[in-house]
Amino acid sequence: MSNDRDFLGKGLRFPVSINLNGGVSSSALEENVRQSIFVVLGTAPGERLSRPDFGCQLHDLMFAPNNTLTAARAEIYCEEAIYKFEPRVQKVLCKAAPNTDEPNRLDIRIEYMIAGQNNKRNLVFPFYLRTEDDEPVPVAPNDQNGAQ
């Protein structure tokens, strides 16, 4: 007899790790879906050679300011990518906001329902933006002549 959750499948655990038997760890069912969402959001389009369209445009925002406009764009990019590449979920809602403790971090809260189930699930995907403080500071050339 088939389980009604079998369509959720089984796959490699993300991040990839080794199990106690020395093999590659796997995940199944709802946990596999959750990890799949992290893979979709953590992959930039063009990063996979065999699937150049796979991933989330979120990475285009890496150098954007951490403000509400960037957060709104992140929400749209994440929802689009999840709907496109994770068919096992429905009713996806993404809400992004700058993190109050880390000025270069954008917290993306994702609510979703697994198809055929009625309970909501959620996760937080932290996305790190590059700030002006991350820029390298130009160093003046060392004056070898002793001029002041």
C-alpha cells in the first residue's frame, strides 16, 4: 500500500554530509522539500551547467542597499523561484526585512504548504548583502624617499 506522502520523495541531504555508515546522508518527505527550497534559493541562475535557468534571481541583489525596496524585490524573486522549481509546495508567501542585529543581512521568511496537506510550514532564509564597509580600503603607496 502506497503512502499518500510518497510523492514528496527522498534525496541527498543539504548540505551534503556523511552518515554513520560512511555513505552520503539523505532526507525524505517534508524535510526533503524544506532542503530543496534552500537549494533553489541558494543557487544563482547560470550556476548549474546542465540547468542554466535553475535558481533564484535573489543573487542579483547582492550589492543592493539593505532597504525595503530590496526586500520587496527579494520577496518576488523567492516566490517566483519556489513556484517554478519546487512543484511539491503551494500557497507560498515570502516576507523579507532587514535584520536589526546585522546591517548586511536580509531575513526572508517563507511560509508554504505542501501540496495535499493543510498545515503551514515556514523557514527563514538569511541572505547577506555586501555593504560599503565590505569594500577594500585603498592603501596609499609607501613613500620610500622619506618625504612628508
